[in-house]
Amino acid sequence: MRQLLAVAILVGCLSVGSSLDAANVITGNPWILDTASATVDITTRNIKIRKIIWDGVAMANGNTLIFTDSANIVKFSVAVNTVWLGPMQWDFPDPGLISQGLRMSAIG
């Protein structure tokens, strides 16, 4: 059996104006996903997500975050229903959130 890559994901955690703003970094762990204006294919690998952290400091009411797998099946979805004052975090205990590939939809 192929081993799953276990990752934590930070979304929108870079500050506006940063030299890394609107960049995705998936070479280490945690993965940093900060491309909010377009749907992005993150990986085609089999992965096990252990944690998702969404820095909601600049999020507006009604913003949504959606992750799908390579077959376009929704793996994780959340919507802002109020103004968040800080990061939101979701933990996925064993076996984790398993996904064949990962795509992040545009936030908005």
C-alpha cells in the first residue's frame, strides 16, 4: 500500500503586502495556501490532512473555503458567518482527512 503524505495546512496566513503574498508553499510541512483569487490544484498525491488553520483576520461575512479531491468531491467546506477575530482551526484525528489530490477553491 502506498504511504500517505501527512500534512497540516495554513490558509490565508500571509499578511497583505508581504513579499510572499498570494503564494502557495507546499514544499514543507505545514503547507501554506495563500492564493485566494483563483481555484488552485495543490497536489495530485494521496494525502492525509491532520489540521487546517484558516487565518480569518481579513475574511468577510459569507467568505467560503472549499477543498476538493482530484475527482471534485468536497473534502472540507466552511463559510464565515460572522467577522472572525483570529484564526480558526480544525483537527482531524486518525486516520485524518484522506484525499486523493487536493484542490482549493477561490475564497469569496
